[in-house]
Amino acid sequence: MRHLERDRYDVAAIHGNKSQNARQRALNGFRDGTLRILVATDIAARGIDVPGSSHVVNYDLPDEPETYVHRIGRTGRNGASGASITLYDPATEESKLRAVERVTRSKLSIKDAPVKLAPAPVAKGPAPQGQRTEQAESRKAPAHKHRRPAQKAGEQHRAGAHASAGEAAPKPKRPFRRKRRSNGGQRAA
């Protein structure tokens, strides 16, 4: 989300670590159009209904295929059109894709990424407040150039080639798992 804010997108996030009041303010801003992008965790996103949401972008496939259905269900509601785009790495997420296809009972349309993806450069620290680097300014394109053609619900973009030539792909993050207590889950008295 910091990258979106840095590039001056109107964005907010909702997740379990935010207060209910902060989540509601973010959701209201998205509903009234003050915020153009809402970043949400799977748990926080359940039950969100914002009429006119045109796109859902998944940066990965969920561990549970039913969660995918909840994610893409945020767009195209009540007969409206909408697009769901999911980035996935075929080298590590092929089994998740097949599980989603089993649950949805449909073969998802797979397309190569529209651009060659490379690892993000390592940040050297935040830019001074209110200033942008020349490089960031030169990357900034007019708003109409950021738009991509609409896609049908369920279409995917393949993002497997995200390492540039000669570089290894970044290691996928492992989910957080709590350590089990050695005393069978009971707290010490």
C-alpha cells in the first residue's frame, strides 16, 4: 500500500489490526469515491458490498479455494459487470489454481503478464516528505495510461516470469504458524 500512496493513488487498507472505526472510514471513503483503491485482507473483505466495484485484483491465490470465491465476489454483484484479475506464479501455485478450478467448476482463462515483471528495487529509505524523485516523476503517467482493458470475470494474468534474466525469483512467503505448546495446549498454572 505504501507504494500506491507514494505514487499518489487515493488508497486505504482494512485489516484486523485496524479499529472498527478506521475500517468503516476507509470503506465509506471507497463507497463515496474519495478513495479509488481499497486494499483488504481476506477476513476484512468478507461481506463488503460496494455497488459499482469494477475490479478485484488478487496478488496471489489463497490457500483455501473457497476464499477465492469470496474475493472475486466483491465485484460484478447484482447483475453488474466486473473483472477479477489474479496474479499467480505457476511454479509455486499451480496446485492452488487447480483447487480453485475444482471449487468453481470452471477452467480459468490464463494469460501471460502484459509486461515483463522484475523484482522491485530495494528501497534506500523513504523520500523526504512532500518530495518525489526524478525517477518517480518520470514514471508517473497520465491517469488514462494506467487503465487496462476490462476483462471478463475470472480471467487471470500469469505472473510467473517475475525475475529478470540471470536473477532468481524471490522466495515465496510462508504463512505464519503458531508454535504448539508442549503441554498439550494448556496454559501453565
